[in-house]
Amino acid sequence: MMLVKDSMPPNFFERYNENGETAKQLFIKTHQGLAKEGGKWLAKTSESCTLVAALVATVAFATSTAIPGGPDQRTGYPLLEGRPAFNIFAVTSLVALCSSVTALVLFLSILTSRFQEKDFALDLPRKLLLGLTTLFTSIASVLVSFCAGHFFIVENELKFAVYPIYAATCLPVSFFALVQLPLYLDLSLAMIRKVPQRSYKVHSHGMHHHY
């Protein structure tokens, strides 16, 4: 038995404390409350973001199907096709629809998660980070597509006057994004930060091997 023990690497055998618990079992036991609170916060946040994503998806779908200026009766192509504002409207409305649907799926996947301990390591933070990214993208795209579509109905002498109004319309979204920036940065750092390597130097009086 000693020959087998000496020939194996030190991390081959699991180590137990005096209560017969491994380090993983002890960690899960002592962090049950934190995992429970984190699950509640994630569920509440995902519910709110799901409602917003569904609303944005509805607006984006209605916007993408409404062609500014209408189609040409002979060719069926949009009358305003080729204009810069129309191109911006077409691209941003499509981006808003795709990103809002993606955000909706991501937040629904969080709500249907089992919130196990291993999910908090990478799966749930990654879904939340991608969900917030696509949600912010969809909201910004909806605003840009609205401004581009509204630009066609403004008279020429008023075109420069609406620019401050468009900027003021984007202020609430910008403020909300700034408020959520610390959370976004924390999630980003958690995704790219390396986990410290486990040390196998364990005091003999606290842990012992089971064979």
C-alpha cells in the first residue's frame, strides 16, 4: 500500500477533513446561502430583462416590416431605397430584431437553469453577460432605426433642429447603460480572469487521505 501511495502524484487521492468531507463538499456546504441568494437575484434580473427584450422584439418586428415611404407600385422595391437614412433604418431594424430575440432566449435559458453550484462558475455569468450585451444592442438599434425612419417625415428646414431631440431621446438609455456598467465590467472580468491554481500543500492535522 505504501508503495502505491508513494508512486502516485500527491493530487491523485482525495483529501478529507476530520468530518469526512472533501474540500469541494465543504465549499458547497459553506456557500449554500450565497448560491441561493445569487439564484434569486439572477432570476429576478432575468425576469425584468425578459420583459424588456420581449417588448423590444415586438417593436423591432413592427419596425422592420414597416417600410418608410412605402414600396414602388411597379417594382415592389422601397421608394427610398439607396438613401443613407433608409440604409441605416434597414440595417438597425434587422440588428434590433435579431439581438432582442437572442437576448430573450438567453434570459429564458437563465430562468430555466437549475442554479447548481457549477453553473455559477461560468455558464450563468456568460449567459448574463451575453444577454445584457444583446439587450443593450437591441435597444440602441431600435432608437437608431426610429430616428432614421423619422428623418424622412421631417421637413427640410427642420432637419437640423431634430438632431438635439434625437440626442435627448438616447439619454435615458445612455444613463441606464452607465448605471449597469459596473455590473457589466465585473462580469467581463470574471470571464477573463484566471482561476488561481489549487495548492496541494495541506496540513496533516486538518486533512487526511482515504484509500
